[in-house]
Amino acid sequence: MLWTRWLVLLLCWGATAEQQVDERDGTPVEARAESQRQRSPPPVEPLNFGFVPAAVYDTHAYFEPGPIGLLFHMVHAFLYVVQPNPFPKDLIVKVIQQNMGGIKIEEWRKPDNVVLLLQTIYYESGFLICATFGILFVVLVPIIGLCFCVCRCCENCGGEMHQRQRKNVDCQRGFYTASLIATSIFISVGVLIAYAANHNVSAQIKNTRRLINTNMRDLRTFANNTPAQIDYLTAQYTTAKNKVLSDLDNIGPLLGGRIHSQLEREVVPSLDNALRMAGAKVENAIKAMRETKEALESVSSSLEVLQEGTAKLQASLSGERASLSNTLSDPACTNGAVSPTCNTIRSTLAQLGISSDYSKLPDVNHALVNVNTVLRTDLSNIVQKGYSSFNDTPQLVKEQTKNIVSGVKGMLDKIGTEINGFAKMFTVEASLSNFTIFLNQGQKNIESYYPQVDQIDFYRWIGCVAVLCIVVLVLAFNTLGLLCGVCGYDQQATPTTRGCLSNTGGNLLMAGVGFSFISVWVLMAIVTSLFVVGGNVEKMVCEPLANRQLFKIIDTPFLVHPAKKNFLPGMLFQNPNIDLTLGSMYRDCYENSGLYHSLQLETMFNINSFLNRTVYNKDLAKVLEGVQVDLQDVMLLEQAGRDNLINFANSGIGHINYEAYLTEVNKGVTMVDLLSFSTDLEAQADQLPRGALENALKGHASSIRQIHRDQVVPMEQAMKYVKARSTLSQSIKQLQRMSNDLPVKATNILSAIDAAEYLITHNASHVVKRETKGYTESLVGYFKQYTAWVKNSLSSEVAQCKPISNIVDSMEIVGCSFIVDSLNTFWFGLGGCCVFLIPSIIVSVKLAKYYRRMDTEDVFEDSSPYSNTLTRFPRASAPPSYADWDGTP
């Protein structure tokens, strides 16, 4: 187990077992609860430490048997029928624990041991029964064969060279022939199965060498890559260090920006209220002032235009109304037929007048003068001064933390030197170099046994083939006997006159029977031995190793020694109390985890405690806690800005009579539409008789159209009267809406700014402390990321122990898949041959009677002159002389 100790040393960086595990610094429960109640710190920017140089392993510990796998499954199914009981983990543990001091005969008389013995017999009952049958077979077959031989020598048991004549002779011969062919086929299949298993072992020798070579190469890769991986871990401290230095160099924008942003949550709403007279920003406030000015100018100019236009229109309409009244005073209107029309026209004269009187509306010039006065001072510039003083927080923080930043930089350089120095204290490369030399020497030693392994495998192959040749010889006797018997058989020949070829076939069948009796018990002895060994190895080792039940036995607490809890840590670290098991180590290595995690090396060298002592220590924390920021001189809004807000709120907009404006604006300009009036006037003039009166009225209608065209229409087109009225209405409503909120807004804005300045100058200390703590936590977070990355890399990426699980899997493949499965398949095929040799012996003895030449045969004599088969009696007759065969007298 020297190599395991090397693996431990290379990850411990030379640490000895005397190093104690430091307890991690714990945070009090009250502090954690308080931190949860506070605002969560800003997220720490994730650092990119890159990827640890990964080792690429060549071993693929997976075996696919191919077509022969079907035979393996058949053998596994047969063994499951023989032994269907689950793996007896508890039974094995009890047997080991109760016989830890050695097996003593007198100890087995105890009740507990008797129970264990009975449980063991019950578990092995399937194998015991099969082994008993095999032993009986080995014992009884030679005895039966000897008795059979003696019996035949006494001309019994078919040894008498006489064959009785029966009517179904051909049927019986055909049946025995078919039976012998069938048994021979089954025996041949068994031979092929056994030979395939035998050949599979030899074929897998090359794969065994490949697995050995790849496993050794993986171990060298493991040893060669580990130093580079460790150097990469230590080098990545520079990444965290550079990020911390970068944040320290930018402490003004970072820490000052955080303080500024947190204060901004309470200060900016106050400033925005100052700028929200018409909007939420400074631009919106300026726009609101300008819109107020524009609205006032629109009202003033519109009012002036409307007053002047309506005065002229009023004079024109008055003159036209007087002229039209004079026309209607003409005597022609007194005519009875014309009088109604004149009266109708006279009744509408009152409609020729203006509807709105804009002269009574109050003047807005005073308010406009006040607004223009406010706009002469740029409010945005004053507010921006307040913003500027507030936004200087980052620069203020940078100036106040200059000395602290320089001190932290020096400490970080010192920590980096300590980490690099600690990594160089241990001769990792030298240790791994020795480990590589050990691997190379071990591989050479293993390769030196290859010729011996090949020679042993050759002898094994020859021995198995020799065993199979015995069965093949029996098959040869059966096959040749069948061929000679079938080909030489003559339907016309009597048993005593059968030909030489037929007789040879019968003799070959009997030779096969004799050779079967001689060899079958030896073959069954081989089968029984291999069955007991191979079957139990499969059920007790290979199957529990495949489903990892075997690890549970080894990992049973106090299995090896009553005072030693765990076997593996006791062997590796001389500390059996470590919670490390072979199953957990295999599982972690199978998942390609790091050896530091798989062997729980933190019990020898706690990397977390080391990093806490070096990467982020108490001295560094104390320096960072000394960061102090003072915001006493911050001023958000100067006095000129305050005066502007008050003047704008008191600009006189609220004293305007908006209801009077809206009332007059909503009225029409004239009492009646002049075009409609002139049209009606012409229509009424057309009803009068032709003459001076009709012409005068039409002249008045034309004059009214001229007034509309020369005064109303030009005024509407020049002033866009309809839209102007709409614009005037909107401007008045806008001024009315703004005038209601201006005083309250100004008071609220000034109050909010006062509260914000008080907050910054008097109550910002907790914000500064909180953000300073968040900033230091972000710096600490970079180191925590580094330590977490180092721990995670040690657990999953550094010294990945996949080669260890590959070695276990390779041993399982070689031992179970290559050897045990092939061994079990061999005895399975050979056992089938032995079983089918028994019916082959019986059928061959029966069939040989029909092919061999008999010494005597049955003849029939007539006892009466009538040929009646009921009165014919057979008698034995000797075969004819050789002269009779030749046809000589």
C-alpha cells in the first residue's frame, strides 16, 4: 500500500498527522439575525479564476463481452436458480467478528456459532445439493460402469450375442438412432460452449495488458498533473488580489458612489420636488416655467387682439344695423304685401352685435412680468450646484481613505508572499517524482511476468482442450458408429449375417460407451470442483462487487478490530475514527472527485483554516474596519435657489380670475353667424317686388358679407381665432391648475431639502457605516470566492482520483468478467456434456445391438402342417459356416 501513502502526501502538501483541525470562525446567532434584518449587501462581482488544468485519463473500465455475453447470462441465470438467496452481508460480518481470533473447533459448539453454521448451510444449500449430486455421480458412475462391464462379461446386461426378433425392430432402431443423434448434438453444443469459454480467457489476455498499461499511464498522468494543478491554485490568488487592488484604487467611485446612491434615495426626492413644478426633472421644471410664460403671453396677446378686433367689429355692425334700419323706414315697407317681410327683417336687427365682451377681462401682464423675472435666473444651474456638492461624495471618500488604501495594498502583497512561500515549503514535485519512479518500476515488474502468464495460459488452454477432446472422442465414436451402422445396415440380413461395416458401427458405439464410463466420472469431478469454486466466487465476490455490497462488509464498523471503527482510515492515517469508508472513497473516485475530498484529507490538513489564517486575517479586517467618511460640508440648495422657488410660487398667477376668462372665451364672437344672416336677408329681399327696396336690402346683405369677409374672417385667419380660442382656453386651464399647487409645492420642496440636508449632515453616519461595511464585505467576498474556489477545486478538480476507481473496476473486469465468467461458462458446457453422456451411454448400448453381428439368432419351426404363427416357436440357431457365406456346397 505504498502508493496510497504517496497519494495522501501529495495532496497534504507534506503536512503531517500532528496538524490539528482548526475550528472555523463562527458568526453568533444574534449577529446573523441582525444582519438579516438589515439591508442585504450589494452582490459581489463574480471572479473568473479560469479552469484548473484537467488530467485526461485513458482507461475506460467498461467491458462488453459481445456474443459470448449470452452464455454468461445463461450461466448467471443457472446460478440464480441454484442460489436465489440475497447476499448474506450480516451473516458474513458475524462470522468474521466471531472468528476474529482464529477458527477453533470447540467454539463451534456454542449456540451462536451453531446458528451461524446452520445459516451458512442454508445459504449454500443450492451449491451443496448440486455438489452432492456431482459427488454421487463421480462415485457411482465408475461403480456402475464396473458392474456393467462384469455383467456384460457374464453375457448379461445385453452382453449375450443374441438378438430376439420382434415386429417393431425397425421402429426401435430408428428411435434409438434419433435419440443418439439428439444427445450427440447436445453434447456438441456443450463442447462448443466450453471451448468458447476456454478461448475467451486467452483472447482477453491482451485486454488485460491494455488495462494494466492504461491504468499505469493514468497514475503517471495523475502524478504529473497534480503539481501543476496545485501551482495553478496558488497562482490564482493574484486574480482575487488584483480585483481587490482595483476596487481599492476605485474606492471613491465604489464606496463613495454607494454612499451617494443610498443617500440619494432620500435626498433626490426632495431635489426632484424642487424641480417638479411641472415635471420630475430639472428640465421639466424649466419647461414648466417656460410653459407658464408662454401661456401668460398667449393669454395677454390673445386678449389684446380680441379686444381690438371686437371693438372694430362692434362699430361696423352698429353702422350696418343703423343703415338697415333706415332702409326699412322707406314708405315702400308700409305696403300691405311688403309690410310683413319688413317687420320680420326689422325684428332681427338686434342680432347684429358681438357676443363676448373681452374688455372686462383682467390683465395678466403683472403675472407675466413676475415670471420673466424668475426666468432671468437659471434655477437649473442653482440646483445643479446642489447636485454637484452632493455628487462630490466619491472624491471626498477617496481623499479620506487614502492612507488606509495604501496600508491594505501592503498587507495583500505580504499575504501573497506567504501563500507562495507555504506552497514551496513542501517538496511535492520530489514526492511525485518518487511516486512516478515507483509506478514505472511496478509496471516493469508486472510486465516481467507476462511471459510466465502466457505460458501458464497456454498450458491451461491445452489442458482444457485435452479435457474437451475426451468428450470429442466419445462424439467421434458415436458419429462413426452411426455412420457405419446406418450405411452398413441391410434389411435382408439376419442378426447373424450382418455385414462387416454394420458390425464395425456397433463396435464403435460400444467403444464410445466404454470410453464414456472411463472418462465421464473424471469430467464430472472437474465440473463439480469448478462449479463449487466458480459459483461461490461469482455469488460471494463478483456479484457483491458489482453492486458494491462487498464494500459494505469491509466498511462495517469495528469489523477488523473491536477498538478500530473504520478499516481504511486506520490503515492510511492510523486514525480509525475518521468517517471514511471504502465505499464512499470508491463512489467519489468513480465520480472523478479530487483525492482531497475522497480521502477526507481535511482531517490532516484543513485548507479552510489555512486560507482563513492567510488570505483574510484579522489584521486585514481591522484595517478595513477603520474606513471613516465625513459628509458634514454637503449643501444641496443655496439661498438664491430657495428665493427663486418662493418668487415663482408667488408670481401672481393665482390672483387671475380664470372663471371670467373661461366664461368669455366659451362665448361666440358675434350673436349670429353673419353669413347666415346675409343669406336670410337676401332670401327675404327676393320675396319683395322688384324695385329700389329689394336692391337696397340686397346691398345691405352684401355689406354684411363684406364685414364678415373683411373683419371677422381676416381676424380669424390672422389670429387663428378658433384654434386661438382653444389654445387660450387650454392656457387658462393650465395656469389655473398650476396656480393651485405652486405655493404648497414650494413649501414642501423647501421642507424636503432642509430635511435632506439635515439627514446628510447629521443622520448619514449609519448610511456611511452600512455602505462601508458592504464595501469591505465585497472585498472580503473576493477572498471568499477564492477560498471557495480553492476548496471546490480541491474537492472536484485537483488530483482527480478516477484512476483509483478504474483500478477497482479493472480488477473486477479481469477477475470476474474475464476469468470467473469464462470459468463458469466452461464448467457449464462441460457439465452439460457429462449429463448428456449418460443417455448417450444407454442409447448407444441399445443401438449397438442392432448393428453388431450376433452369434445366434431366432429361427421359427412349424409344429403342424398348417402355417400358423400361433404355433411357431423360435429357437436359437448358430450362424452359417463361412462356406455357406461364399455359396459353396
